[in-house]
Amino acid sequence: MKKTATSVWGFGALLAFSMAAHAGQREDYAQQWVLSLPSAEGGIYQLPLSREVYQTLQSPQLLDMEIFNAQGQALPAALLSPTFEVETSSRTLSLPWFALPQSPQAKEGDDVSLWVVSNPDGSVKLLNIQTPPEKVVAPSSWLIDASALREPLRTLTLDWAEDAGPFEQYVDVECSDDLRQWRLLVSRAPLLNLSKERQALRHNRMELNSRCRYLRLKLKEAQPELPLTGVYADVISQVALPQNWQWKDLQGRRREERGQSTFEFELRGRFPMERVDVLSENNTTQRWLLQSRDTPEGVWRTRAEAWVAYVVQMTGTEIRSSIQPLNGVCRDRYWRLVLDALPGNFAVPTLRLFYRPEVLVFMLQGEAPYALAAGSTQAERMSSSLLHTLEALRQQRGEAWQPVTAGMGPVEILAGDAALKPVPKEVKPASQARHWKTWLLWGVLVAGAVLVVGFALSMLKGNRGKESPPD
């Protein structure tokens, strides 16, 4: 039995050794940045990628960067695309309202006339109601003009006289966009104005979440009268903040090939380029086609369809053409501007490529200090389930929840340029080497399982031999 336990322990040690061969090593990377955490209890942090990090990365998928703790262990990490930041604010506005009197004794066929005159923007300019003079008219419904609102109407608040007596009323809220067709929005919303000794209960707020231009309130009971004095709307505005656009200016060289004129540029790093602009001398206009490829021998692919870029000086003001979007995010290293005909004295333009920094999220494990290591032609970041964890946290804490933002210190050299050297052809890339290591690991697992089963069968036969009676 001891022999079997020793064999299993040896198998476990071999398995741990094989799995350790998959883990990334800090020394495999070119450089690192020690991270500063504003709070030691954040659990999960986000790190916006800086220009220096992008310039160091070699992998098109940004796999050659990892977060390490003080013990040299790689932490769970995942890459997030840049998000659009939205600023939310709330405000309260007073809305125009008009009483719609209705006679309690009115019967079908009574002559009650209503005229509504609107401004060009849709707001109510004049509301005229005519009823027979002999009838008793009491307000039981109101028309509310919300046509001036540009944001959704979240809540509606009614106000009435302070000296109003106690009452309990219920009101239906209808909405319309044309004052002709109405639909029920809220049924039997309670309105309360109650008091007892020094205690008071005042309920005058209704949740609507409506974009309708007009609202109509209709009391379910006309008595007692509702002394309405004001109508207020609470709206929530969402303003998109200026996006964190950054750019790289590339200087190129002119080339003539098979009668075609081009300007070629080289980009260092793995930036997520999304837009393009061409900077040239004043008072120039030219039609460009933008192409890119990832290797010097690769095929050129179109990234922005032909467009006209111009710069014009008029009365001391520079007028430029608009920035062009690319056909998706591109991380290629080699770029070129193509045109059919080019004047001989046309200067080499500057290619400006725009990007938004991505975010690396990571989970704290182990002890500080923590550091981001980046830049390698062989090391790769292992995949993790952190994205699923983030999604679960947002469901629990709300969509607005964000991990704490970490900061970066000065750069520190690790393996330096040696980590950035291309992998020789006879040396298998890291992904392929990892593939063979995986097969080796499975082989060790199978061999270990067979070994354990063999020992178990051997011991079972031995025990049966001892228990069998002699002939």
C-alpha cells in the first residue's frame, strides 16, 4: 500500500511540473510597470493601456502582457474594448397645464366645445373650452403640455394649494402625440392629502417613463374638487462625454511601383486604430485610398474607401476635411496611401491614425507589489473566466459599476530587446509548443491512471492469493 501511495504522489508531482510549464514567466517579457492601487480592497481592477504599452506589444491579439504579483504568479486578466462614457443628470421642469372643465350633470349630446391651437413646435398656444352657460362646471380633468421636453419624462409631480382640505383621489393618466388619439398610461394613480394632529401624508408623485408630447389627467371621482396649482416633470439627461481619442502621427516615404504612386508608413506597436486623417500642406486637395498589412510580404487590404482630404486657408481660417472611419479596428504594422496620379512636387503627407485605449482588467491574488509585464515574441497570457465574473458583478451592482482604476509607475527593463527578437523558423512558436505540452500532459495523465490501476489489480490478486485455502 505504501508503494502505491508513493507512486501516486510521484505522479502528482509530475503533473504539477507539467502544468507549471504552461505558466508565464516575468523574465520572458521585455519590460514592466509597477502598479499603484488606490484601494487595497478593490478585488478587481482596471488598467487603461498607455501608449508605451502598445508600442511594446508584439501579439496582434495583445496576448504578450500579464499582471504578476510579488511571488511572480500571473493573475487572472482579460482585455476589454473601450466604452462610451455617459454622464447622467436629473432636473425638474414646470410644465404648462390647462383645466378641462366638465359638468357633472352633462349628458350625451350636450354642447361642449374644445379648441386647441398649437405653436409650430407642437406646444399648446391656446386652449378654449365652451360649455352651455346654465351648466355647473367643475374641473375634473387636465391637459398637460410636455412637447418641449427632449428627454423621457420619468416622473410627474402634481402640486395643490396648501390649505386644501383632506382628500383621497385616483386619477387616470393618458398620453398622446397628436391630441387626437389617446392611450392609457397609468390607471388609478393615487393622490392623497391627509393629516392627523401634527402628522401629514401627501402623495402627489407618479412614475411615467413616457416620451409622449401631451398628457391628460382624468379624476375617477369629481368630488371633492382637486385644487391643482402646478405640474412638474422630472427628466433624466444622458450626455455622452468626449471620448478619449488619441492618435499616432506616422512619417512615410514615397514609392512608385508599376505606374502607381503610394506613400508607405510603418507603425510600431499594436494600437487599435479606428480612424484616419491625412495632414498635408495648406490649400491642397487629394483623393486617397488607405490600405494596410501586418507583414512586409503580406497582402495589402483596404481599410478606408477612397475619400477626398483637403486643407483650405480662407480669411485666416483653416478648413479641413473630416476624419474618416476605418472598416473596423485594425492593428496592422504597415500602412500606405494609394492614389492614381500624383504631382511630382507633392510633399510626403503625415498619416494620422486614431485609437481609443483599451482596458486590461485583473483580479488581485497574492501579495503586492503588482506589475504589468509586456512585450514578448513567445510568452502568452493564459485565458481566464474573469469576463464572466465581471458580467455577474454588473448584474448584481448595476450596469454603471466599474472596477477601481489602477495607475502605472515608471518603466523597468526585464529581458529588454532579447524578448522582442523574432522566433527562428526552426523553433516552434509558443502556441505550438504549448500544443505539444498539452499532449504530453494528457500522456502523463493516461500513463499515471494505467499505473494506478495496475497497482490496484496487483494488490487485489495478492490479497486473493493469501485468502484462498490450501489444496
